[in-house]
Amino acid sequence: MAYRKNIGVAFFWCVIFMCLGTRVTSQSKQVTYLTNSSLKLAAPIIQVDSLLFKNSALAKVLLRQDGAELRYTLDGSEVSVGSPIYESPLELDKTTQLRAKAFHPDYQPSETISLTTRQIQKDLRTAEIQIQPKPSETYSASGAKTLIDGQKGSPNFRQGNFWLGFQASKISVALNFEQPKEIKKVVVSVLNDQDSWIFLPQKLMVSASGKTLGSVTLDGCHEKQTKHGDFLEIAIIPDAYSELTLKIAPMEGIPEWHAGKGTTPWTFIDEILIE
């Protein structure tokens, strides 16, 4: 009896192992492996010696990937396999939106990266400037003159002394020039760092002698975005102006998806340009 019982137990475990083996074999047939052609190249990096320049700036496009080919455009258009090949640093002598992308015969193309460099066309360092309200004491840099000193801050706003930070429902900047200046555009350099509660403003308006000259509304300022600096352009009625007033309106409150929802967002500005 013991012998038959042992035979039965052995048969039972044999069946179990056979079932498990079948299941493992079945599952192993479903294993898939990644191929090079399904992998995407890492995005290249753009390095520039100055985002703001008077004469020219030097830009480099970097990527550590053997056999990869870097292509670029200088007019803001999408980069394709027909775009120029990057071979050496690029000298930029005017306001330029540089876009770059990596290609490789064995991989999918990388994401396109973009960087805008801006030429300072008119020197504002001698202009009179007044700001209301005053910036936060923590982020006051060198005061109002910070916005017309021709110095650009990095996205790391704690590094250097370049950014003015405001937590206010509206910001007003008044500029008075020694001599009338021909102007058709006002450019404001701002920061977007939502993890630090810094958002792009919702609206910017330029006026002179109480007359509105131009405005721009940013519909996407409520959306989630990665940290970056941006140049916001406001086209105005072309003319010679002795004074201008820039009004900046932040969002009424940080969006619901953010930890700071409902509170007034921070607005960071490091430069104002006229063209």
C-alpha cells in the first residue's frame, strides 16, 4: 500500500511539473527583444557663449553618439534629413532660433531641441526706468537697472544676480529715453520654472502717453511646461517714442494641478529689449 501511495504522489508531482513547464514554455514564446531601430537617439545639447549679444554669439551642438549625424536650422523651421549638417561651431550675428536634431541609420531620430539667441539692437542702459511694485527683496538683483543692463540670466535663477522676482497681481515698467527711438517691437526675457512656482505671465501690454500700442496674450501659460527661459515679443505701432510703459499681468492664480494652486504665481524678468 505504501508503495502504491508513493507511486501516486510521484505521479501527482510529475503532472504538476509538466504543467509548469508548459506554462513557462508558453510564456517564453511571448518574450520580445528591443532592436536598435526601435530606440530613439538622445537629444543633442546646444551651448552658446551668450544668449544676448551685441555683435555675435558662438553656438555649439554636442552629442555623444558614434555614427550620429547632427543637422540644424537657423530660421526656426523643423529639422529634417535635408537640413544642413553641423560640422563646426556656428557664428550667429543676428537674432536666431537655432534648432538641432540627431540622426543615425540604426536608430530613430532624436527630439528636436531649440535655443533662441538675441542681438541687442538698441542700448537702453542710459534710459530712466521705474518699476511698480518693487521686486521681492530676495530677488531684486541690482534693482530696476537690471532689466536694461544687457545681461542675460540662466534658467538657474539662484545663480548670479540677473533676475527680478515679483509675486504681484500686476507689474508696471516705465521707460524714458534721452532721445526718441524708432521702435516696432518690445521684447521681454522671462523665466518659466513651475517647480519653483514661477510661471509665464498671462498678458503683456505696451502703451505710450496713455495709448495702447500693442499686446500679447499667452494662452498656454496655465499648462505644464519644463523649466526654460523665453523671449516674449510684443509688436507695437512703429514710430519714434520718447517713453514707453510695459504692463505685465500674471495669472490670477496657480492652476489646480499644481501644489500651489490658487496662490499668486511668481513672475521673473531679467531683461527688456526694444527693436
